[in-house]
Amino acid sequence: MSLAEESSVVSVFTEEEEESLNRRYTLWIKEALDELPHNFTITDPFLSGHPIVFASLGFLKMTGYSRAEVIGRNGKFFQGPKTNRRSIMEIREAIREERSVQVSLLNYRKSGSPFWMLFHMIPVFGRDDGKVINFVAVQVPISGRDHHRKLTSVGDDVSSLDHSEFVFGSCRREVCFGNFVQHRALPVECDDDEQGLEDWEYCEASESEKLRAVEAINNVLSVLTRYSELSGRLVCGKRYCLRGVDCLSSSLVISLGRIKQSFVLTNPCIPDMPIIYASDAFLTLTGYKRHEVLGQNCRFLSGVDTDSSVLYEMKECILKGQSCTVQILNYSNRKDKSTFWNLLHISPVRNASGKTAYFVGVQVEASCRNTESKELRPETKQLSVVGAVRVAVRSSFMVTC
Amino acid sequence: MLKIKRVPTVVSNYQKNEAADDSVGCGRNCLGACCINGARLPLYACKNLEKSREKIVVSHEAEEPPVAFLESLVLGEWEDRFQRGLFRYDVTACETKVIPGKYGFVAQLNEGRHLKKRPTEFRVDKVLQSFDGSKFNFTKVGQEELLFQFEAGEDGQVQFFPCMPLDPENSFSVVAINVSPIEYGHVLLIPRVLDCLPQRIDHKSLLLAVHMAAEAANPYFRLGYNSLGAFATINHLHFQAYYLAMPFPLERAPTKKMVTTVSGVKISELLNYPVRSLLFEGGSSMQDLSDTVSDACVCLQNNNIPFNILIADCGRQIFVMPQCYAEKQALGEVSPEVLETQVNPAVWEISGHMVLKRKDDYEGASEENAWRLLAEASLSEERFKEVNTLIFEAIGCSDQEEDPEGTIVHQQIPNGGVFNQKSNRIHGGPITNGTASECIVLQ
């Protein structure tokens, strides 16, 4: 697929992605961000796929893409075959742990050509609830003329190079950037500094480039903070309170977002067992919007003809902490307000403490049960959602301090 | 002959104490000739890595990748067995935490994993031992413990057959549950199960394991291997795998490149990690990477050096950890406190995932303790260097010369090219043996 080849640009982003910033920060936020000269992107971890919801003009110029081609994409979109795996892991871990990271990274432009940049990312927290609202990432291109390391290969005359073949691991930045790296200006042959930069193992940013990254981050954060004041829902760069118990961490939400089937998570510890997470597929199936279902008990899906004995059976299973599968008549909010038979499977889900934290409900519309011979059996597919949720929930509490 | 006593982990509900094994009857729905007729399992044939050349598919991914097909199959089938009560305990009910520290070791309190049975004797001085059909092996597992058949397909596309007969004529590989799981989704990959291969690495089998890692497309799904003498309990070729959605400490350790092979495989050593290990990555194809690792492991096997393997990052990174804990234990050289925890440093423990039986051990789990335990398994620096020399020779990087100044070492390779290699430490002094005070080196 190549968007570059199409004459008319196809939008890949959804309405939610387009509106994400407006909702939190008021309508003028994008214009304000457009006034900044820096290269940066803003992502929304609460949307499925953890997409980019804003890309600065500088970023677009640096990468050669148009705005429509970037909004809705995950940051991985700009990585490629020679991007360092450890760096990718560091970024992934910073997102999972909801903290900042600064790392040199090889990215690829729309044309396919690679370039090195200093990637500096921070989480932006809601001041009142300690939730991660966005991640802001700044990209400062670095030339690495004096500070890079090449992979040696057969036949190279490398006797003039005195380089430390030191690849940075992904433990804390303080460890890696301790006394190991400072100003090791390596004598490098200059004849191929542009070509072959893909093969550099590492590319050190200069002190001034690092400062530029920090400055850019602060500027973007200022704009977001200022506009969040206007909307009354402040954000800040630091977490001021522990995330509430009923708030899912952004990393759990990102993991759950990988599951493409219809399902919900409910919290049995809160009165009336409300829905605390609903997948996009659930919203499509039932015809409701996310804000209409979060915080509600699932009973809104039942109606006049729903068999109450089935509801009773479910309630008993929940009280006993058992799984069950039932066939239940549900009422949708789709345009035709149709009813549908929901083959619903519910199961308790434990977190890292070993105790039940949630119940998962996986919905399969009964009419869709015909399997193509090359697909998983519907039962397996349904249970795979339960399994994926278990893995995500169990790991989400195990965040390194 | 060196032996240690251990209570083996029960991986199948059909695994009994060695002594009671005479009563092998049937009606147990096993994989023997008695029961295999008419047996069917889903078959997952993964895409041929050569034909779908791109090792890394990130460049045009639109989003955080959705749960892949193989992952759905593993999780769906596992959850099915979970709900049917086939596991000895509910692993998700076992409390788990990340130990505070630089590396993030993971500790789990699991009192049920290890049986309070009489320990069996294991010979730990021979890495290569012949298959013994009278002992428990995977042809004796019940078919309900098997999840699906797995093979490296011929095509550039995945092929899935929901209900494929098990054909004894056509050597098939299976994925089975581990009834004593370390984590949710803990499975066993058993290459060519009816061929009854002993627990030793061969090129074809390792490549199958690497295929599985690549196909799962999830960096949190790793495959592991324990050689005999490195805490494999069943002498029937198998790999293990499970999901843990965070990096292993082993994966976080800094590395220092040692050499690049002709096929482009980069071999590094880990720095600042309690167990001295090698990391293999790169290569012009996944097969090159896998074959290089196989060559290294065959060399270790032939030299009777026990080792573990971790296949990580969707098959892009393969760690090889030679170890000597069992030998030390047999010679009475392991400290009593470490022995008391009854934690055997197999692949998952060395990677940084510690399953603890006693509440006190769990409550008091620290990075220091974990380090101390794992350090007992590590080869000494000197021995590690010797072993590396053997390995490099075996994979075709020979005649390594050490430059006493220590900065640049040239290596000759058969076709006359020259490699540059650094062989000594630049920063922080030599790798320590990991005693408590030396752990603080990181600060």
C-alpha cells in the first residue's frame, strides 16, 4: 500500500482521532500548536491503536507526509528495518510505565530515506485524576557527524577506528547516560556520512540538540497546560495524585485496544458493577457511544423480551465468581433499534494481586456464528478475548517503581 | 557421575513418579499407537520466513498491532483448558510483583507449583543423553493437553486447518499446555513429537521455535529452552513459552558487541548481569540467525556445557546462557540459603522471572537476592572466555588473538576478511561475581 501513489489523499483517521485534542483542550488548541516551530507529535493512548492525534508542521516537513497521512497512525509507522530494537523497547517501556524517555532513533521519511533524530517523549497527566491524557513526543534531527558508531562489516579497513562497541541497554537512562557516553568524539571517515547512516549502531545527539529537545517539550507542554486551563480540565507534566482505583492505566488501555472483538470490562467492586472499559467493536455492535456506556451497568442492553431467568443465571455466576456462557436477547441502539441474540461469555479476571479485579463480558452476535473453514472456531475466538484480557490485566499492575 | 535430587515439575497430568511408570496401560487418549487413530487437532502452518522476507514488519503498520492469529489460537485454546480445569492450579491467583530495583526482576508467590513429593535423582554431568522410552515423555500426554499442531509452512501465507488428523507417518510437531504454568498461557512446543528426539538442539527444531516466536508477533511472548544439566526435567525435546507483558531483566541488560559473522549475525556479551550470557541478533535472514545459534549450541552440547536459551523480541534476539549451577550443587558448592529457596535457575529464572514457594522468600524478595542466586549459576569470567572461544571457532570465527593493550583485536575468518573485535571491558572493571556489595556497581 502506498498513500504516496494515490492522487487524492485518503484519510485514515476516525472522527474520534480528529476530535481528541479539541475535546480536552478547546477548539483553538490546534492553531496554537501550529504556531510552534518545533517537530512534535501528540498521541492519545485511550484511542484504539494509540494513534497520533496531532502532528506539527515541522514534523510533517521533516518526514515528508501530509497531515492526513499521519493522524491516526501509531508512532511505529515511522520506524523501519534498521531501527534499533533496544530503542524501540525503551520507548515501548516508557509508554507502558507512563514516564518520559529520551533516545536516539532511526526513522524513515515518506520517500523511504532514513534519518536519525533525538526522540524525547513525555506523558501529560490530568491534574485531578492522575491519568495519562496524552504522550507528547519531540523529534530533533541529529547529524551525528562526530558521534556515531558504525557496524563493522567484512572487508572494512577499520584499523583507524578506536570505537567502543557499546550498545546501550534499556535500563534506566541514568545508568546508561552515566559516565559511559560523555563526549566521545570518534574519528570517523567523512566520505559516507549520509550513505550508510542506516547502519550506524548508534548516533549520539550533541548537548545543544538535547537542550533543543527539552525546550521544545516545555513549549508544547506550556501550550497544552494553558489551553487545558481554559477548558477547566487541567493537565500538567507531573503526576499530582495517584491514579484513581477506577481509572485504568493508559498502558492497560493500549493493551486492551489490541483486541478487536466486542467486549467490556466491569468492576464488581464498585456498586452496581459498572462498565469501565468498552471495546470499539462493542460500541459498533450495540450502537452506543463510549460516554453513554462507561459507568453504566450492562442491563441497558436488556429489554422487555429478555429472559429474566438468564439474567438470574448470570447474576449467580458473578456472585460465585464463576464463568458462564448464556444466550441473551439484547436491544441495540443502532439506527434500526434492532434486537439481536448475544452469545455472551462472562468470566472473572484477576490482577497481579491474585484477586478478582474485573469481570470480562465477550459478546458474539449469534447470527455471525458461521465460521469460515480457515478461521478459528467461534468458541476459541471468544475465549481468546478472555485470555488476552487476562494477560493484559495481570501485567498492568506490575509496573516497575 | 554427578547427580542432584529434585522434585521434577509436573508438566503433564499423565506424568507420574518414575517408579510407578510400569502401569502404562491405555484408554488414556495418549499419542501412542493405541490411541492415535482418528485423533485430530487444529493445524497452524506459519508463513515461510524466507518467502515472506521482511523480518520486521513495522514500517507500514497503522497502529499498535492487533492480536495476531497465532496469539488468538494459543490464548483461546489455553483459556478453554483453563476453564475445563486441566491445570493443577490457577496461576492468575498467584500474587506477583516487580521487585524494586534497576532491572525489574519479577517475583511470584506460587506454593502450588512444586509438589511436596519425594525428590528424584537427576544425572547432571551429561548434557547429551539418549532418549529413554520407559521414562515419561510427550507421547504419553493425554490429547486434551495438546492445543494444536504447528509447522513451518511452505507458503508466504499462514494456513490454518481447524481439524487436521494426526498422522503418525508425517512427523508432526505439537503445542501442549504446561499443567504447572509459570504464567497464563504457558505452553510447550514439542518438535516432531513421535520421533522421540532427546533434549538437544538441532537446526531444524530451533528454527521451528524461532518461527513460532516470529509468528506470535508479540515481543512479550518468548520461547525458552533448558538443556539437560540446566534444569530440563524431561529428556524429550521441547521448548517452553508464555506471555509476560514486560521486559525480562535479561532483555534490559546492556550489551557489548563481540563479533559479527559472515552472514551478518551480531554476537554480543551481556554486561552487568549476574549470569554471563551471549546475545545473537541480526543476520541476513532469520534462518541465518537460528542456524548460527544452533551451531553454538551444538558446540556447547558436544563440550558437555549445560546452557539455556531465550528467544525474544519475536525471534530477533536469541540469548544463550551457559551455566554450571547443577554441577556446583552436586559438588556441594552452592550456599545453603540459596539452596533453601529451592529455586532452580532455569531459563525463566535466569531471564529474571522467579517463582518462589515460600511466603517469606516472596515478601523479602530483593534484586540483591535474585542477583546472588543467579550469580551462582554463571560461569566464571575465565571459563566464559574459554567457552566463547570454543563457540566462535565452531561458528567459523577462528584464530582469535588477544591484544594485550586490549583495545582492538583482529580476527581471521576462513575467506581472509578481517574483523574488528574488542574483547575487554572498558568501563567499570571486570564483571563481578555478584556478591552483595558488588551489585551496587550500577549506581
